[in-house]
Amino acid sequence: GLEGSSASSALTPSLLAIKRHLFFAALLPGTRPLSVGETPRLSVSAMPSLQSRVLSLGVAAATGSSLFGSVAAWEDEAALGLDDECLSSLEPGADRGQCALNALQMRGKKKTQAAAEADSKAEQPMGWMPPWMAGPNGWGQGYGQPWWQSSPGGGYGGGYSYTPAPLPDGVQAPGALPEPSSMGPSPTPSASAEDQAKCGSLDSAENAKCKEPITWVVTGGGIHDPNAKSWFEDMKKITGVDYLSATKEDFQRLYFCSPPGGKQCGTPPCSCSKPPCSTCFAGAPGIVAREGCDAELGGIQCKPPEMPMGYKGMSWPRLTYRGVQQMHIFAVGDWGGMDGSLNPIEGRPRIIAYKAGAKPGPSVFPRTRWNARHTKELCNHKQFITCYDTKGEDKVGCPETCGFVVGVDDQPQQLVAQAMEARALMNKPQYILNVGDNFYWGGIEKTCGTPMHQLSYTAFHQFNQVFESVYSGPGLKDLPWLSVLGNHDWGGRQFNNGWDQQIAYTWHSKRWIMPAPYYMVPISYPDKMFTVDVYMIDSNVHDAKDPPKDSEHNICGSAHNPAGATCSSVGGPPSVEECPGFFKQLWDEQKTWLEGKLAESTATWQIVVTHFPCGEDGANQAWYRKLHTKLGLDLLVTGHRHDQELWLPTDRKNHMGGLTCMVTGGGGGITSEATPDPMNKKDWYGEGEYGFYDITIGLSSMFIESINYDGTLIKSTHVYPKPKMMR
């Protein structure tokens, strides 16, 4: 990925040779080391102790302060664990699709901890920063440059910038690119800084991290840097003023809400150009006026609940579609890629897994690939990173078994969205069924607890970059998205991320519908003389295990939830220990609710939408079989597995009593289960890898078509409503 770049000439062969054994540490006193990922570290024991003052947006060093730690080289990397270490406890044939990825993550955590221990024991040179890290952000020259020369975020995926300035004797410029972190959020505080902060001056102790970069910007010329426009692109949305007109207090507000370089202010300013200064919007987007909310009395669409669980089991106002034309429904899931341009708050790392991810818009999360039976790993996460970084050209680092397809695996969300848009021009859908995993890696990157009537800037940014800007073409832009949460939306490996903000977005959008974790939507087609009841349920109990178990794939895991994690203030899991019980209770009450709703339904069609895939009901398909055979459920729409699977009633794997089901987990936010190469299907579990479904619905039948990412039809079937006497 360095061909033609100025950085390529700076690579030092000797450093390239030892790249995997030397790791660089640049942690200010009191800062938290990354707990996940494999952070490159470079030994600086040869660096002289120089007294200098270097100001940066992301990394700042005061004269006489301790900045660098002497870090020993990692001579025995194998001692930290193998990629497959998490496989030892699994039986052959077990579902372990992400196991190697999780093991890699644990290796990164061990390395970070070991490095921190080495740093604490070593003598630390004072106040020195190598020239290649100089500049306002310490990590390069902004988004306008290639990733390895840019990234004001630093930390999680930030690249180095080579500057041809004289180097101290015995010091060489970095000769290797950093290896980005492999996973999403590290443990975060249990209280949201943005939502509970009190104002304070820039000189207050809470703002020690952000004071120097802000001072440099305002008084040291940083505001006129050629890259300032890209660094401060969020300024106007947050403060209401352009960065060139911003005051010191406005910059404090920016660094509180969306800190370039990650050095977040602990408090917002007490005064600013456009108050209120404690909010992260200048004139925050208000509640969206939906149809039917003109009168004083309205449905749940008119006002958010006090708590995100407040509308559980309630009905969204009836949707009505008139006309005698064909009626269509699209279904998609696991579509929400990583927002690499987000400046995270709360000390979180950036959401970047590889070089090309440091850009606006979504980037796909690379996982592992296994054979169809999940008994043999074909491509681990590190190999996948190489595939992305070299576009598959490194045949050693990215072996053929990865099945990496350039132009497909590196942009699947965009391809699926384009196919949906093209299909919508022919078969105009009335609404979208969204089965969850809307934002990788861990949902909305902030702690739960934002008031339901507010939208955090973090949520706004992620929705804008990953949802609004992607599904915006003709035929898609104004459609309702009936949505549920996936396990990654709850946080993936921790439960206290901003899942409540996905619910709150319902009242800040005209098309996003998720008023609660479970709810129903009645739909009428009066001119076609049929009706549909759609039931949206949360099945994430299947990933909410006892805290000590399966920590790498457990929303309630004790290994990755921060100490004291709680969402009790918003009615979520109160603690790690009580987390499994919370999801168990949520699942049990939904089962009772859904059975009652199906029994009383008089609609022509009954459809259930949930995240976990076909048959995974905790009862070996018996509960879904009951819903179909006893209560009249006509169609089950699911996701979670990252491919496209249309389960027919006659399939040997289908034990749901004749129920048709689909897995639509190929939306492209994460790499598919198997290679998307149509000439290599031996490890495919379904009919496709990336894609969506088009459902033509009428009075007497549904026609379900599985649409590939390139717009081609790859499988179809008909579904007929169960006779009334059988309901």
C-alpha cells in the first residue's frame, strides 16, 4: 500500500526486519493504554533525553514531562498465545466462526499489558518527541493524506507521518507501518461524560488533556495549518461557528464532543459563541414531526419515552399503503460498517481495523473465515488485515484460502446498498425489515445513559456516515426501516454501549423505527384487501451468557465489561452479574407477549423479525415450530450469520414445522462467512454471501427472492398464508 507514497522512501530495511518484535509506546502520564488490538511499539532506549516543547493535537509533551517509556523488544511472541488458543475448549464442529479473531484480540491485550509493565519499570527520557511524530496531532497530516501519513485520531489505527527533518544521533525514522487494532471498543467508563458533565474553564484539572492542543490551535498557529479544515470538520455542527471564527471556548466544546486526536476535554465550557455550551449541537436537532402528531393526542411516534424500555410491546401506528400495484418489502441485516472518521469520546479508540478504514463512510469489519462445518480455519484475522492492506496482492500474508475478492470484500455494504437502490427503481418497496447489527464493532460508541429526547453527537455521526449517507438513493431515501438490535448493537462484548441511542434515533429521524427492543407494526393495504402484522423481537439472550463464560462472544462477559458497568439508570442491565438475568427476563416476557399477539391477530399475514438466525430459539426450533403450527406465524426474518440463507420448509435443517425462514446477514458491515467467489462455493452455507431479500406480498401469496450484491437473483420461493381455521 506504499507504492508511490513519500513514506515508501523512508522505510528502513533494518526496522522492517524487526517490525514484529519492536513496538512503539507514546503514552502520556495517566493516559490509558489500549486494551485491545496489536499496537506496534518501537524501542526508544537509544533516544537521548532532550528538553523540548512539542505541542500536538493528539500527543503533547511539556518541558521536563515524562513522555516515552523504554520498552523491551518482544522476542518471544509465541509465548503470548497462539491465534487458535481459544479453540482448545471447543468440540469439533462447534460454532466458532469468530474464535481466532477473539484469540488475536486477547493476544493484543496481553501485549499491551506487558508493555505497560515494562514501561513502568524503565527509565523514561524527558520531554522528547521524534520529528516524524511532530506536527499538531502527532500522527500525521490529516485525512487529506494517505492513512499511513495521516489520521488525527492517533491511537486506534492512527498512522505515522514521515518528516524529512534531522534526526538525533542513533535514532531512525519508523520503517514499518502500524498494525491497526483488530477489534472495537475497549472497556469504557460506566457513566457518560457527555451527558453528565458540568462546565469548567480550560484551565481546570479536568481539561488537562485538551488544554495544550487547544492552546496551540488558538495561539500557536494551528488554526491556519493547511489541514485544519479536515481536523475541525465537526466544528460548525457542534458549535455553530466556523473553526476560523471559533473562540478558545468553542474549541473546548469541540474537544469535549468530538476530540480530534482523542484528547477529550473533561468538561464543556461555561460560555461559548452559541449556547447552550454543554450540548454537542449548536441548535440540537429536535424531535422529528411525524405524521399524525399534529393533534395533542398522538401515538408513540410523537414523543420518546422517559426510558428506552418504556414502549416495550407497544404498537407503532398503523402504516397504510394504497394502490393496486405490486407491493414489495426489502429485508437486510448485519449491514452497518465501521465509522472510521468518528472522533470518539470517553477515551475510546477509533473504529479502524486497517489502513483504508480511516476515511468517511463505512468500512467493513474483517473477521475470520472457516470451512462450512467450522472445523478448519481458512483465514485468520491478521491474514484478512493483510488482504485489505495489500488488496490481496500479498499472496503469503493473504493466502488463497482467505477467498478475498478485491472489489467485493472491501466494499460489500456499498455494493449491497447499490443493488437495493437499483432494485427499488424496478420494484419499489414500501418499507425495509432490518434484522440488526447496525453498527460494527460495538454499536454506538458511547456509554448508555443519554436522555431519550437527546441525540448525542456520536450517534448523529455514526448514523450519518453509516446509514443516512449510504441508503439515500431514489427508492430508498424515505422508506421506513423497521429495526431491531443485534448483539453488536448492544455492545458486542459489553452491554453498556449506546444501544439506547439507537432507540432514541426513532424520534430524530423520519424513517428509522425502533421505539423499543420489541414492538409490533400493523400494516394495511386497503386497495389490495390484505393486512400484515410485523412483530419485532430481541433474541440477544443467545449471546448473554454467564459472565465468566465465552468472554469473547458474550454481551455479559466479565473480561471486557468495565468495572462497575451499569445501564440501570435507563432500565438496562444493572450489572455484569445481573446482565444474563436481564436478557433472560426480556426474552421470557417477549415469548409470552408474542404468543398472545399471534393468537389474537386477524391480519392476513404474520411476520416475525429478529436478529439471531433461523431455528435459534433456545429450544431446538420447538418454539418457532409452535408459533407456526399453533399460532399461524407465516414468515421468520433473521440475520446474525453473515450470509444469505433461504430456509425452505422441505430443507433437512428446517425443523420448524413447515415455516419458511430467511437469514439475511449479508448486508456487508462485516465480511461474509465464506468467499463471495461464485466459482468457489464448497464452504457456502446458504445461496449467497452478500445480499438482501425482495418480498413481493399480496393477498394470497408472498414471493421471496434472494438478491445477490450484484443485483442477480440467486434463489426464490413462494409462501402461502395458513388458513384461518389453522390459526
